[in-house]
Amino acid sequence: MDLGLSGRVAMVAAGTDGIGLAVARQLAAEGATVSVCGRSTGRLESALRLLEKEAQAPVHGVALDVTDHDAVEGWVTEVAGRYGGPHVVVANAGSPPEGGAERFAVADYRGALELSLLSAVTLSRAALPHMRSAGYGRVLFVTSLSAKQPIPGLALSNTVRPAVVGYANALVHELAAAGEGAVTVNVLAPGMTRTATLQAWADQLEGCVDGLCADIPLGRLAEPAEVGAAAAFLASVPAAAITGTVLPVDGGATRGLL
């Protein structure tokens, strides 16, 4: 299937490792010009070297923190001026710290909102005018399984991830009311995925990655490339009728009916 991404311009926040890098790699493999951002200059340089080996179009990257709203807006302006678009934005960010609800102070909840919700709001708001001008837009928010059902011990994530879904839903209906059907908005909700972050978490708990699969019907973790493939499809031309969807990539771990 031709995803129609050749010649498109895609931006992937926190795209220098883990799921973000997997998404960037898949978009690059489909022929999109890809720009990534990340806080670590070292990881950014490593990611760009990898992407350059696999890409069919230019790759670009900037070192920034997604909670720096001015920097994110500047990134969008730079990409639009240099390459056009963007046609695809993937609002991704690191995960809030683990812990129960009473462990955290109000400042911690505020920080989690900045990281997971407001960074996504900033990137999408900055990109939407360019998508309207281009007549094509795919806004993709990367959350987690906690956007669909709470995960014990992840109070911050359980609080802020559903807020991203609420914002996405608001965008969907506002765009539809304005007759802007060329721009779709969807949420990707990965479950347990075989990343270095997950491995470190399992090691910290003196557990093992394979032991995390007990509650996953598929019996294994998702691979980052599988999450990347789902993202690329949602970004594609054939996915034009899919908007307002929360797509779990979790091996069946989500138990809710809706």
C-alpha cells in the first residue's frame, strides 16, 4: 500500500529515541522529510545519523525541550520555512514520573500537564495554520494505555493522558465545523513497548521485561517499530476517513469496550 507520504513534511517531537524515533524512522522510510527534536544533543546527533542512513528525503533536527513553548513554535516556523508544510505533526513527549496520587505535590501535577498536555497543545496550534494552507494535515498525539484505562502506580500519567484525548476530541469537532476535513486528529496509545526506558524500569523493580507480559493477551510486548507503523498509517493518505480515534497498540491489554 502506498501511504502517500513521499514529499510530505513530518515533525516528530521527542523523536530521538524510543517510540518517537521509531515513528520518525517509519515516516522517513515512507519518503517523508522528517524533523525531530529532543533535549539531548548527543541523542539527537545519533538519531539523525540513523535517519540519514534510512531516509529517502532530507532529515532535520533541533535540540529543545518540548515544554519550552517559544522553542517549539520556533521549530515549526523553521521547518515550514525550510521545507514547507508541515503536513504531519507527532506530539510526543517523555512519560511523567511513576508513583501514587498522594506522593506528588501540586507542582508535580502542573509539571506533568506541561509535559504531556501543553506541549501537545503548543505543537498542534503552531502547525495547524500551515496544514490549512497545504490542504493536508495529520495531527497525531502519542499518549499511552493510561489514556484508555488507569494504570496502578502511574497517577500523573492517569491524570494527564486522558486530557490529551479531550483536547484531540475538541480539535476534531472544531475542524469539522469549520469545514476543514483535510486535517485529521488522532491519538496513538501504546501499551508496554520494548524500549530502553521500559527495560530500565523493569530492572529498577528487580523484575524482567518478559514478566510484564502476564496481562497482555498477545503474550508479548509491542515493538517500537510496530508503534511506528501504526503512526505512519494514521499519517497517511489512505487514513483520511480516520479522525477522533484513540488507537491502542498494546497487544490487547486495554480491557475497556470503548
